Amino acid sequence: MLLSKFKGRIFYGWVVVATFFITGTAIWGIRFSFGVFFKSLESEFALSRATTSAIFSAQMVLGGIFTILGGWALDRFGPRIVILLMGICTGLSLLLAGQTSALWQIFLAYSLLMAMGTGAIFVVVMSTVSRWFERRRGLALGLASLGAGMGPLMVAPFATYLLSISDWRMAFTILGAIAWVVVIPLSRLLKRDPQEIGMLPDGAEFSASTFLEQKPVVSADHLSPRQAFRTRSFWLFIGIFFLFSNSLFLVLTHLVPHITDLGFSAVEAATVLSVAGGATIVGRVFFGMASDRMGRKRAVMVGTLLHVIAMVWLLWSRELWMFYLWALVFGLAWGGTGPTMAALIGDTFGLGRIGAILGLLEVGFGTGAGLGPVIGGAIFDLKQSYFLAFLLGVAAMLVTTVLVSFIRRERGRTVASR
């Protein structure tokens, strides 16, 4: 009933995009809100900055493992079942974490279950939407992943408000319930690809011959995970993901503690994080459209260079307006890099097994995201300052830009050599 109603009025791919936007807002928002709870957990369990960071780092490393499983499950079972299970695990993680009384329980309830619930979100969104769109893929990926920006914009201030009227345990419980209410019902709207409901990707020519030949055309010019594993570009992407996430999550995890250490309130610090999240919305749409015109590689490199500029500015930011300006530039770059990177990966290896390939590449992302916060916390414990940690983030993003420049299209080369 719902499908037939949408089929005649709007391309169903946009329904998939809207569904991912809403569910992604909940999942990404919860995933990136750890910094808001950083000092509460540090105080509750009498932890060092490095140990507190390890809670989030463990979640990111484990997320890399579950991303591989998520990519495999996506190709086999489709996004509806995968997102349903992710929503269940995310809510359960927060509900159980709110009842913990020991550090090992936090690692089990938050780090492990949260990794199961949020680790594969990037892969699921990017892989599914890539199958629904051809000509406007960059824009569609940008819109579908808006939740990564809207999430911090909405969840960080809301979590801060919850902390002001209760404690971190109640805040976790409320956020867990919200995850269930939002994600579980909406997962029913997701479809694997246009062929599942007798349609073609947006932008493809609709004709009898195209319809009959659509699946062979889509799947012929792509690499399997094993073939991709043997290419130079695959290992370049591993390095890119590792360095990019290392720098990104070093900042996201320690931003709120850093700002509050300078004498600003927790609300002001959370607002800076929200501004960055809001700026990602513009970045995802703008870079998505730009990548359709100027090319994926150039768009990614512009994004990583903007990251470098933002990180250098952060090194000397001491006033609140300076942090707001940082948030605008950082958020623009953060939002724009993700979807354009996914589009570049699709162009490089093809779409036939994009879920499994993205899952493998996310190992590099998860490992870097796990190490970044711990490195930042260890440096702070040693120096009582984040300056050196943020400087390492600048260096990591510069190397990322160089590695992106060496990416080349692999699928045509491999298919031609068969």
C-alpha cells in the first residue's frame, strides 16, 4: 500500500534517503555524544583522561569489526534487517550502561553493544543509497548522511540538558529509549535496491531493454572484496581512513573537555560541538553536489585541506568566538568528506560488492578512531595540554590529503585484464 502510493508520486530512492536521514540522526547523534558524558564518567569511576578515552576508543575499534559483519549482512539480507538490529543494540547499550557500577561493565555495555549498534551505520547508508542513484549519487549520499551532522546538533544539547536536570545514568536511559522509538519502526521502510520493487536507479534510462539488462550491467564492472584487496587503491584507502578517523575522533572526543578546561561551561562547550554538527549539514549537501561536478577526488582533497585549516586554528583558539568559527569550518569539512569519500570508493571499485568492501575499509577507520582518543588522552595526562595532540591531528590530515591524490579507478583496469 505504502509502496504503491509512493511509486506513482516520488522516486522511492528519496524515501530511502529520508529514512536514513532520520535514523542516522539518532544513531550518529548518540555515537558522537560521548564527549558530553566524558567528565561525568571520569568523575564517577575516578578515571584518567586516557582511560576515559579508552571507553570510546574500544567502541570504535570494535565498531570496525562489526562493520565488516554489517557490510556482509547488508549484501546478504538488505538494510531493513541490519538497521533493525542496529537500533535494538543501540538502545540496549544505553539502557544497560545506565545501570552499571563497575568500569568493566561500562566496556561491555557501552563499548561492545554500542559498537554493534552504531559501527556499521556509515557502510549501510553509503552502500544502500549508492545502489539507488546513478546521476545524482553525490547529492543523494550527502542528503542521506545528514544525520551525522543533525545528530550532534540535536543530541549533544539535549544530552547536556538531561545532565543538568538528572545524572548521566538517567540521560543514557532516555537516549536508549529514543533510539528504539525512532530506529526500529522506520527500518521497515528500507529496501535493498530499486530492482526489489521493480524500478531502476534514478538517472538511468527506463526502457524494456535497460530493465532486462540492468542487473548484469550494474554487477559486471565491479571488483569482489578479494580483488579489491589486491589493488593499490584499497590499501591507500585503508591508510586514508586510519589517519582521517584518528584526527577526527581525537578532536570529537576531547573537544568538550578541552573547552571546559579553558573555563567555559559545559553548555557552551556542547554548543560548539552542535555548531560543528550543524555545519556538517551544509557540507554534506554542498560537497555532494560539488563532487557530481568537479569530481570525487578533488572534492575529497578540498575537504581534507579544510580540516587542516580548522585544526591549525584550533591550536590557538582561546576565545568562545574562535571556537565557533572553528566549528563552522571543521563541520563543513567533516560533513563534506564522508559522502564524497564513499562516492569515490564506489567509482573506484564499482557497486556490486560495495557493502563488503566498505566494511573491510572501515577496519582502518575503526582502528584510527580507536587510537586517536587514547593518544589524545595520554598526551593530556602527560603534558596537561592538548596542543601536541591536536598538532598530530594536523599532520595526520596532511598525509591523508597526499594519499587521496594517488587513488585511481581500479574496476576498469581489473575487468579489462580478466
